[in-house]
Amino acid sequence: MHEDDTDVLHRLFMKGRSFLLALVASAMVLLTLALGVWWVMAQQSPLRIVDRPLELSRTARFMPRDAQLTMHWLADPSRLPAYARAVAPVRQRQAVSESTRQLRDGAFALAGLNFSDELVDWIGPQVSFAVLTDSRSNDGDPSGLGWVLALSSHDQDGARRFLQRFWQTRSLAGTDLQITRYRGMGLISGRGALLGRDPQPIATALIDDDLLLLASGRGVLEQALDVSQLDGLHLLGDERLADDLKSFGSGVAFLTASPAAMQRWLGVPAVIAERDDLTGLVGALVSHGTDLDLKALVRFRDDVIPGADGLTDAEALLSGTGGSAHALALLSAPQALLASESRNPLAQWIAPVLQRIFDASAAEGAAAVASLDSGPLLLQMGEAGWLLGSRADEPSLQAVSSRLEQDGLVGSTLDADGQSLEVWTRLVRQRRHGEESLMADLAVALDHDAGLNWWGQSLEGLRQRRSGGDPSGLKQQLQELRSQVKAPITQQLALAAAPSRDGLANWRPWTLLQSLGGRSLSPAVQSLTLVAAPDQTSAQSGESSRLRLHARLSLG
């Protein structure tokens, strides 16, 4: 090839390479920009606000360890309605977003704050609240309790601007202000309220320009400032609490409660809350789309939480159940649970519930089996009545039969659907065409299958079990929640929509939420699942025993 031709080709190649390099560089710039935009959008996505490790924040420094109740919110309150809208079904997005906004605004209104007008522009993701004994003031709550609220700011001037507007508005409304200094910080106190509410004592302090404290009086605020100076008094220095939160994983909020608060605000039965060995509770709220998980550790000084029985039949019982159900429970050691003298907190909690179920269902047969069974025992409630699953050798057939005969039942054998069943019946009077006669009324039927005993209130219930299936989805929900708990589980419960709504209707936190939201939340409830297990880290924590609870509320 001629030398001039070679030069021409070389120059063309160099130009082509420059063009290709420019093209590649442009593509890289565009890709980088696209990734940057995607990363920013991902960080700003409302779904990100619930993906946070549960940990103690700066606001916890002003929360006393001996407070009756503390609550800590870790997600940005301004973005909660957007998150609720993002995870809600399409047709319900507007209603769910509005309900969430009303709940949020109602919660802050309890402290005399208007979220949309006073907080939305500056409030950060760290919010802590405590209810404590007001030992320095006589103008607070008649119960002797006070509250302190700590709010973080996402900029240096937001909290300061809020304070100026907050007190200026209340001063124009006739509030007398007092400005004092305490521990080197300026405190402003007076009486103020939202429009339409009675004025209440309130005090404020600004910490490092980006943390705001509000309290139900100057005395309570001074207590919070005192506590912040000693690691042994505030929650931020509580290493045991930090470890408990780490064991929960991620979430959006957590709380601590004393025994008195567990009964007063959390609706824990008095038989549990008034125990001398109960020291308190720590719980966490976790969001999974439209599901809400509540994880909790209940602490006891005494060794009162029995370990799991280690029996493998529990899995077989859960797998063997079937048919439609509105309640499903897998109980460890039911005989011990029903013992009246038991000191096990779960027994004190569960036994009254079981007894009410047995009484309401005319289930003397179920009561007899449960009271004689060392466990595990599966209990299913449905339209076809109650169904119990137990091991083949426990309880013994002879012991159950003897108990049923004492209750006036007569044992016999019945062939049904090609199966030979053992049944217990009672004679009842029946009147037809003006004549009375006696007929056998089925009370209990026993089906032996795959090395397990299945005790049923009706033949239809036993047929449905053999047909398998999980139309109510309770078995699947229980299995999913069981997989989340990394400990041997002792007690398990799953409820369908109707019993879940009935159970929540009288639960105090639920009624408070509905009053804050201004509407009923029950129609959204689809199921409630709960598992309980002895905590495996009790020995390392210095406590004799702790009960680990994990509940899941499915909302639709």
C-alpha cells in the first residue's frame, strides 16, 4: 500500500477512535447520571423510611430509664402518608393516606401541636416521648404524671423558627411567658393550647439548635435535663436496651413500658401486670408493606418461663390440619397451661381465654383432652366446631374416655366414610309429632391418622381436615411467622378477620389509634398471628427469664 494511503487510513482510524471514545465517554456520563438519579430517588422513596435499624438516638438521652412509658419514632413523620399510599392497594390509596395523616396529626395534637402548620417543614426522623412522674410541679396532670417530647430537626434553623412562632402565637393569645435558665440552657414556659382546647402548662428548651424539648411543665423539663447528664439514668446509656433493640433488627419505632404502664396503656391483664417479679417490657414496631409486626420482650426477675418441650410432633400437627378455620392455635404443654396454680405468665394469660372458648362452644370434650394432654396440642375453631390434634399416645385414650364418661357421655364405635371412628354421645330428648323420644347426640369423635389423634366436635370437621387445604390461610400465616422467630416456640395463635377485629376492639392501644384517626380501623384488619418463645439470652442479660413475643397484624 502506498505511504500516502497509509497516512490517510491512520488519520481516519484516529478520528474514528476519537469518535468512539467520545461516544463511550458520553454513554458513561449518561449512565452515571442515570444511576445517580436512581440512587437519589431510591433514597427519597417513601418505602425507604421503614428500612432502618432499631437503635437509640440522641432524643433518647432525655428519656428517663424509670419513666412509666417511652415511645421512640425513627421514621420521618412527614413522609408517613406517602409510605402508606405506596404500599396500599390501588383503590384504597387515597383513603389509607388520609387515615395515616389523621393518625399522625392527632398524635401530635395531644401535645398541643399542629403538625401541618408548625412541624412539617423542619421536623426530623427522630422523635421520642416519655410519660413520667412529675415530682416538681403541682399544676400538671392530677394523676401526678407529666410528659416530655423530644423532636429532632433536619436543619439548624427549623427548631428555632418554630419556637419563635410557637411562643409568639401563644403570647398574642394572652399566654404569660416565663424565661429562665437551667443547666446553662434557656427555658421558656407558659400555658398554651391549640384552638378550641383548654390551655395547659408547657415548657420548651432548644438543644444545640437542632433538638427541641417540649414538656408538660417546667418541672418535667428540668427532670429531663437532669437525666441527660448521667449515663446511668437516661435511655441512651442503657446497653441492655440497645442489645434488645439489636435483636429485633430493623423497624420504624420502639417503646419501653413499666408494669404499671403495661396495664394502664397497653391493656395487659392485671394478673400479669401486677406480678411482683415483672420488671417491664420493650417492644418494636416493624412494617412489612400492609402488615405490621410487633416484637416484644417481657422481662421477669424470677425463672418463670418454661422452655420449649422439644417435641417434633408440633410440625406434624400443623401440617396435618386442614379445612376452613377462624382460629388456629398450637399449644405447648396445655395441661400445665390450664393448671390453676401455675406461675407461668403465659398460663395466666392463656388459660382464661381457653376456658372461655371451651365454655362458649359447649366443648367439654375439648376441655377434657386439653386438661390431660402434656402437649403439643393443636386447636382449630371453625364453622364445623372445634378440632383438636394430639399425639397418638398423649393423652391416653383410657384417661380421656374415663373423663368423658364422668361428664355423662357414652363411648361407642361408628363407621363413617369408610373409617371406623370412636365416638362419645349423650342421650337427649326429642319431641316429634307430639311424642317424645331419645336420640344420641354426638359430643366427641376420634379419628386416628398417620400416628396422630384428631378429636372433633362433628364428623364434618373431621372430613374437612382429611380433605386438607388452607382456605382461611391461617396455617400459612402461622408458618411464615414461625420462620421469623429464631428460638424454640412454645405457644402459637392465628386468628381470621372476624375474631381479630373482636379481639382488637377492646384493646386500649387500638381504641386510642381509632380515636386519633377519627374513624374505625377494624374493616382493614384481615388476620392476627402471634407466637411466643422463651428468650435464649436471659442468662447473659442478668435476668432470670424473658418472654419473647412476635405478633403480625395483616391489613388489607
